[in-house]
Amino acid sequence: MCLESMTSLCNSENGNQGSCHGWSVRLRASVILLCLLVAVPLIARADRVSFPLRIDYKLLRSLVIQSAFTSPGQIAVLEDESDPCRKITISEPRFYIKNAKFQFETRLRVTAGTEFAGKCMLPVVWEGYLVLFQMPKVDRKTWVLSFESQDSELLNTHHDPTKLPNVIWDIIETQVFDYLKRIKVNLAPPVSDLKTFLLPLFDEDAADRAQQMLDSLRPGKIETLQEAMTLDLSAEAEKIEKGAESTIPETISEKELASFISTWEAWDAFLVQIFQSLSPKPLSADERQIIFSTLLDTRHRFVQELSKKTASKRDFVREQFVTAWRQLSPVFRNHLGNEPSKALLGYLAFFTAADTLSGLDQLGPSFGFEISRNGLIRLAKLLGGQGSPIELLYQSDVDPVLRNILGMGTPIIVAGPAFDTDSIGTELPEIEETILPDPEKPEDMGISKAFLSFFMKPCWAQDNIPDAEIAAIRQWVLSPNNLDDRLEQIKVMLKDAVDETLKKNTIPVAYQSIFFQAVSATGWQESCFRQFLEKKGKITYMLSYNNSSVGMMQVNERVWRGLYDLKHLRWNIRYNARAGCEILEQYFTRYALSKKQAGQLDSDTLACALYAMYSGGPGDFQKFLQRIAGGKRLLTDNLFQEKYLWVKKDQWNHITKCLGGA
């Protein structure tokens, strides 16, 4: 088409149909080349993207100590073999920003004397600080970080400017400056670890683009901030424009759902494992609060996602990772890497990988990457070293270390019945042949039913459960016939659970009655005070509609994994009540108490706010307050408030509305 236009133009210019001989050969070639360039689709232009490599000054200090202050006590000793009377000790290095300048400071002790008859005579000793005003830079080929000194200052032991004798200054100028300018930090290992971690996260379609991006990674601009320096990791990457998202939710397959759950469980195990790396650290109350909120909100969001009939196909785990890391990053940076160790560069690689995951969104959603179990294991290895194997097991045992990190104290004492079964009793239910599909005919069954019937057998009562224990369980089964007596027992049992919880002395006496009312209303709202149900001679524990919360207080097993004993949550009503009380106490003291004491919450609103967090996680505290302020209560808000007011007004007769009876 382009050549036809050229011919037409030629004929028009020359007034000679079908003849272009008047055009020069060079001009014709140029036009043809232009036509070809127009006809060939343009290759997508690679854009520059950048990710931060942040080196906190605490971590930088530890890296420098590891390489240059290696003598016992984290010092460097400079001695001159030709002059045994001269000795320099360097210690206490640190980096900081002052007056908008990047500074390196170290303590000096300089001794100089004159050798006579094998002894040092008339020694001169000076002790103080050397401050270097520096410019950090990174070699683009080797990734080596070095420091160029632009000015210096000497301070006495009180950090006041001072002057030195010439002999001392000459020693510092010749030996100390020469030693300090050789300090370098090799960033190549953490950058290599970063590449190794990132590449497998991209799917096959994006693997080539990802490899090209990582191969183009280069050090960019260095910025010195108040608490850290940041190095831009600059790369060339093809950005993918975000297409229109479908508004129709997609139903995922059984296989996709299983993969979704498995990946999230690995993510949850990863969170617990990296929290445990903080166990020997002196965490502040605020830091424990951040960890507590992050873990519980993350778990609550998963339970909500899992409850949807059409679970999302987006990378839910990566979204949770990005959100959690933004909250947790200051805690880890404050504690990891404070002391020199072989794992320091691993810490730096871990921090950089986590920051990079948070920044990969700039490449576009269709670039094709997501977090996998193997990716989380590789990331955990960066933090924990390469020694012991890392499996990220999703276990349900009580974890005292995790409870301590969260600031929850020692585990609740376990006593009473607990069974490895879903139901107990002395009578087997009648079985009709039409109830269980034939496993040999999958066409008669859904995928899930075929799978479960093939691998699982009906769970009947355990033969070794003593009758006395079965009777102890049965006494807590509520019915219209025993309602009055059982309700009084439950009120006493709840009061005992509250009293045990209040022994922590975390809730002021003035608010303890509100707390008891909130606990009672929660048990009423969650289960109508039922721990168990009995049908056809078999007893089972109360289980929520989404199979995640159990017992009278409907404690969510996924949200509180590792913090409570699951078997006792199911089969021990007293333990279940104690767990529910402790959870509400945590929310009361961590979130609601300060606002109550400041006069920002009345008693009724406080109780309802506690339940909002109990059912939705710490993040629902502010959401609830916003709903109240906007006059947009949820149905669950109103239902709980109703129960709370009944408890507050001692109107327990309303219990029949959920249990039946006269």
C-alpha cells in the first residue's frame, strides 16, 4: 500500500503515467525503507523501574564491625611494627545524619612515646572521637559499597571540638585515615540472593521478561535518610498495562481451592517462623501490638476470603504479604542485624526481597508473578541462614514462644476432656444405603464427595471414652427441658472464667462489670451458650457454618492457631470459655481501654466494639467506630447489642428465642 502511494506520487509529480525514472535511486530507496519501518510493528519500549535496597544505619554499623572491627570487644587495633611505642585502638563505630550530612564516627585511643632501653618513655595518650563527613558510593560493576571522606572533625570525650598535639594528629592522619578508607561492604551477595529468590516467582510466560529485567539490574542513586541509606536498584522492564477487570466473580475448581489454601497455610507458617526469630529480642509493647494486629488481621481476612462461595483467583497471599510487610518492616529493621554475625547479609537480602515484592506492582498485574510455598521457604532461608531445613509446617500445637512474642503470656492451663474425634456417644446412627454414594461410580457424585468418600471413613465414637466423661459432656447439652438449671450453671462457669482472666490485673476494677457483660453477650451471640449438640445418641461440638469456629465462644481455629489447644477448644467448655475471655481481654486492654479512659467510648459502645473485633479482628475496631459515627450499623452490630442489653438488664428469659421452650 505504501509502495503504491509512492508510485502514484511519482507519476503525479512527473506528469507521466507509469513512469518514475525521474526519481533518483537514493530517494526511492529511502522511501522504501520508510515504508518498511512503518509496516513493521514497533517493539515495546523497556521502561526503567527501580526497587529500594535500604540499609539501616544499625545494620550498616554491624556490617562494618564484622569486616573492620574484628578484635574482641568489637575494636580494631592498629600497631606499627617499626614503632612499638605507638598504638591506636578504634571502637564504637556508628553512622548517622547530622545537619543534613552523612557522618561516620568512631572512638579513638592513641598512645605514642619514645622507645628507650626497650621501654616506652614519656608516653602521650589521647582519647576522643573522629568524625568523618562521607559520601557513600557503589561500584556499578562489583556492587561494592565504599565511603569517600570529604572532611573530618576531632572531638574530645565530651563530644566537644578539640585540638591535638602535632604528633597525635600525624598518627591519626597517616594510619587511621588510611585504615578507615579501606572499609567496604560487598552488596553482590544480597543482590544475588534477591535474583535467586525473585526469578522462580514469575510464571513461564513471563520468565524471559523477568530474566531480562534481573540481568539489567544496576545500582542507581544513593539517598541518605535520617535512619537509613537507600540504594535504587534500577532495571529495564516492559511494563504491562492493566486491562479491564471482569466484574463477574469466577468459581474456582477444587484443585485451585486446595492450592489456594495450601499456599496461604505456608504463608501463615512463614509469618509465625519469622516472628519466632524475634523471640530473644527486647520487643517493646508497641512492637508486640504491631505483630499481634498483623497476625490476627491477616488470619481474619483469610477466613473471610475462604468463606466466599467464589474465592478470588488473584494472588491473595502476595497482597497479604505486601500489607503485612509494610506494618512489620520497622519492627524487624529495629532488631535484626544489631549485632555482627554471618547472617547479616542474609538479613539485608531478606529486607530487600520483601521491599521488592511490595514494589513489583509497578510492572503491571499481567507480568505474571505470585508467591508460592517454595518462594516463602527461600525467603525464610535468607533470614534464618542455610543451616537447618525449613518446611513451613502448618501445625496446630500450642506455641508458647508465639504467645510470648504476642504478649499473651503463658498458655491457659489444660484440664478436662479432649478427644481426637468429631463426635462421641454410645449409639451409632442408622445408615441408609442411599445416603452414601457408591465410590465406584464417580459420575454419581460431585468431585469433592468422590474424593472424601474414597479417602475418609465415618468417624464413630471412640470405644475407650469412659462413661463418666461422656456424662460430663452431656450435662452441658442445652435443651428446653433443662434450660433453667443449665443456664445458671453456665452463668457461674462464665463468672469463673472471667475471674481467672481478671487475675492478670489488666482491666481496671471500674470496667470489670462491663467486661463480664461483654463476655456473656458474646457467648449468647455466638452460640446461644451451646458448646455441644446431641442428635441420635451422638454428641458433637458446635461448629460454625464455615467449619472454622468451635464451641460456646466460637473460637476460630485458624485465627488462633498455635495460641490455644484445639481439642480442648472443641470438647472442654471451661477451656473454651477461658479462651474466649482471654481474647476479649486482649482486645479490651490493647484497643478499647485507652479510648474508654479518655472518655471517647461509653460503656455500651465499648462492649459492641469488643464484639466487632472478636468476630472480625483488630482492624474492625476503627471500622466499627466509623459505622457508629456514620449511623450505618451492620446486622451483627445490632444483634450483639440486643444480647448485651439483655445481659445488662438481667433479662435472661430471652434465651428461649434461640433455644425454644416456654
